[in-house]
Amino acid sequence: MHILIIHQAFAALDEAGGTRHYELSQYLVSKGHRVTIIASPVSYLTGKSKNKKIKWIEKSFPEPGITLLRTYTYPALHRSFVHRVISFFSFMISSFLVGLNVRHIDLVWGTSPPIFQGFSAWLISAIKRRPFLFEVRDLWPAFAISVGVLKNPILINASLWLEKFLYRKADRIIVNSPGYIQHVTDKGAKKVELIPNGADPAMFQNSDSNGSLFQTYGLNGKFIVLYAGAHGLSNDLDVILNAANLLKGNNEIVFLFVGDGKEKGHLQQKAEAMQLGNVIFIPAVAKMEMPGVLQSANICIAILKPLDLYKTTYPNKVFDYLAASRPIVLAIDGEIRKVVEEAGAGIFVTPGNHQEMTEAIMFLFNDRELCLRMGSSGRKYIETHFDRKKLAEQLVILIEKMVNIE
């Protein structure tokens, strides 16, 4: 079976960002299938391209059975929202044209966000008369509207129409959080499957602490509070800076921000203005380096803006934190709170409340044994409930049914 995936934000293990689709592709190949991925050469996280000159198409073979086609994408992803939309549309067009020339496809797998690439996937599936699998990774455009990024009435109406269109046209829809099921069903989806986010426990097994990180930034003997991931509007990272400000008198506690995004410059300027000597910003690292980075932390933070819609999410980073045996300070309510509390792996704080976050950090700072117990409990929980290999088995069964493979 040959599966075509269209995914602008796709990241391989040697790149920064979520690698869910790479890991799922590896499992599909292990079961005898082939995977072709059409992706952007511009990192969705950093807004930068690996190559100075962006070509129409770059072809590579990350490993046997996987073909990666990087197609032209307008590069100014993080310059402004208008430029971001142009980038989305450029990939929508290029991925469609390149996808038409991929031969002997058995299934087309589209994913959102950005939702526009879902239209490319549907159109290719319609032309080639192959099943269309549509994956909803977050509730775009609803999230973009709620956070105030998407304001133009014309774009809002067009995006809402496209969302309903794709939900109705998909032969199957997969969601990565149970909180999304009601939304997509209300919008017209008929056949919805849950294949949640998770992590590969083996990737985080006995990972050595990142010694170079300690040496470079002088972190030996420090109690490290880490945030790893996108630095965007939705992530509400000003709250962590405000907590750091309350704790800057404690010379043992250091806050690490690892990642990139359009808000990173603003955050760095704010930290400097607040004279936060206890805050360090580190560039985004490849996924294969992330286990070592997480092992260097005493506490990991997961945070989103206090919006009701964000109660529906299963953020990737939380599962990585769990797999790395790190206790979590969780400033996200809803579905992911249920996971962390059932796992006994962290402390929930009210989203947007830096005072509660400060108190949770100090509580864990003063109880290192609790940190270890929470980390161990989280690790066991993910091995039982959210092992990516087990989730990949569900995906293989679903895809084989869609293409009538018994």
C-alpha cells in the first residue's frame, strides 16, 4: 500500500518540531507499506529554511520506504499574518501540483492545520479516485479566531466553509484529542476515529542529561524549570516570565525556554527589561536531541492561553514530558488535565495565573522526592496508555480498512 501524506509542518527526527507523522510513517513502513510525504522546506516552528535558495521541489529518502518531497513555500512565514496566509496558499498550490505526479497512490492523508493543505489532499484524492483520510490536529480556524489572529470576515467565512467541506468530504476523520470529536461531528463529520497524541517511550529511555547544556549555560547545581516548544501567541509564555520575576531572588532556580516562534523576540526583550537573570533562551533543537534536554530539567511547564477552546487539546509536549519522567506544572485545563491528574504526574494551575504557577514551582522545589515520584508515575502511565507504537497499530488497521486490505 502506498500512502501520500500532505503536511506543511512535517518534521523529521533531525529537525525541531513535532515528529508524530514521521514516527507513524516509520511504523507503516515496518508493516510493509510505502509512504510519500509532501512538506514545506520552511520550518513551521522557526520560519527558516534549511537551504538559502528554496527550490520548486527537493526530493530525499530519510529511510527505506519513505520518500520526502519538499515543495516550494513562500518563506516569510513569521513576518505577519498576511504573509503567513500567503505561505499557506503557496504550499496548498505547490503540494497539489506535486501530488498529482505521485504515482500508484492507494490513500491520501491530509492534515490540519493549516487547513488549506487539506483541500489539496481532497482534490488529489478526488482526481485519483482514492480514499481521503483527513486528520484534525487542532480546531483551526476556531483557535485562530479565539486567540485573535484571524480577524478578516472574508477569511473567517472562507475558512469556516472549507472546514465543513473537508469534514463532509473525508472518508474518515482522525482526531488526536477526544475533545475534538464533538466539534468535528457538529460540523458535519460522519466517521471519526480517535488516534491521540502520544510518545515513543523508547526514545526517552535512559537518556543522558545534556551535559553540554549545563556547561554552556552554567547550570550545574541549579533547579531547572523548563518550557520546550513553540513560542507563539497561543502559548502565553509571559505568564512564565512573570513567575520567574517573582522567583528571581532564589539563586537556585533557573527557567529555560527551548524553542522558537514569532513571539520569541518579544519574550527576550521583556525578560531583559525585567532584568531576569534567572531566564535563559535556547534555540530550538532537533527531536532526537530533545530527550537529553528534558532530562536536564527538574520541572517541565505546559501552558496555553486561558481560552475555553484550549480545554479540548492534547498538546504533544505533555506526552514527551511524561515519557521523559518529568513532573509537570500544567497551565491548561480540560482534556489534558485529566491525563496528567490520572497519571499522578503533575500539578494543575489556573491558566493565566502566574502566582499559582510560582507556588507550584516552589512546592516542587521543596519536595524533590515528590518530583521523582511524579516523573516515574507519568512514565508508567504513558507506557500503558499512550505508547506511540500501540497508537500506530490502530492507524494501520484504520488505513487498511479504508483501502480494503484484509
